[in-house]
Amino acid sequence: MAGTQERFKNPADLAQIMDSTLLRPEAVEAEYVAFLREAVDADFRCAFVPLFYLPLAQKELARSHVRLGAPLGFPLGYTMGEAKKYEAVLALQHGARDLDMVINISALKSRRYQDVHDEIAEVVRVCRRYDAGRQEGRTTVKVILETCYLTRDEMRRGAELSREAGADFVKTSTGFGPAGATVEDVAFLREVMGPGFGIKASGGIRTLQDLYTMVEAGANRIGTGAAGAILAEFLHSYRW
């Protein structure tokens, strides 16, 4: 754990591993404005908002280095692939650079692997075409597995299908399921995917110790609704 803590030598190092998230359905516009301004002040790597608030977020983040993130098929994943594709197009048009799509959990558990693969691949293709036209860098595509619903075999298959379809990351959870990220699931995904693939731990990560534990297990991105509090905890303990 000491080695993991040494990785974060300053607040910027910590901020750049976090995708700050506000996706609560009852959150009001003023909360989103405050959330986005906090993301800019902290210079988090990415700020995630629902599709409805993308125009607001694009405006608030316009003069910052914070990437705009959007969820697709959120949070249940069983919308049709065409709907996720359309959501991707809308998100890209409103400035999103990170897209976290929920895998079709039912299709995966039903062993409809080709359907799962094709749905992810189509979103990836949309992003790559958009990247080529915009020429502003690469859109990051993450696939949310919602690991609390999956067996180890299903988790492995979902992760492998995500990689085969061209995704950049697999992500543990939406934060809306009955359980979030666990050390065991993150470590398992890192074992399956190897050292070069993105693993995002998300769901239930509320403290600096939680973050360190997930990074130690193999996560190289953290999704959390408590990014501001985690950074404040780091600053409080930081030896200036």
C-alpha cells in the first residue's frame, strides 16, 4: 500500500485518476453547476453528468482541461443497441470525450455473446468516426459490467468481449446496483485483462483509503461521487 500512496506525489496526480460523477436522479440544476465548478477548480480528469445536462456541462467546462463524460444505456443496460448508439452520437455532439456504456447484462447472462459484442463495437465505431472528423484526440469508451450481477465466468466473458469490440476500459459498476466495486472483482479483472488494459473501479468509493485499495488491486481509473471529499482528505494529509 505504501508504494501505491507514493504514486500520488501531489494533488494533481490524484485528481487525474478520478472521474468525478454526479448522476443522482434527484439532483437539481444548481447542484450540477456547483459540481462542475468543483471539477474545474480541482482539475479532475473527467466530470460525468446525465445526457440531459451535457449542454450545461459543455458550457461550464469549456475553458478547462476537464473532459466531459456521459453514460450510455444507464443504469440498467437493456435498451436496444440502436438507442445506445444514438445516445453516443448525442453525447459526442455535446462535447463528451468519455462514454461509459452499460453492457446488456441480460444478453450476457443469456450467452448472446455476438449481440453483446456488436452493440459495444457499434458504439466504438461511432466514436472512432467522430474522432477522425473532429481530430481532437481519442474518445475513451468504457464498458460497465455491473459485476454484482455476474459470475466469474460471465465477468471474464464480458471483459473479453469488451476488449474484442474495441473498448478502452471495463468498469465494475454503475453505483445503482445492489453492490459496487470490490477488491476481489478489480483484481480478477486485472488478471483477466492483463497490465495494458483500462480497469475503472466505481461504486462505493468514498474515501482516500478506498481509492488506494482499488488502485492497489489493479484499477487505473476511479469513478466516484465523492471526488471532492477524497481530494480534500488528501490535501489535509499532504505534507506541503
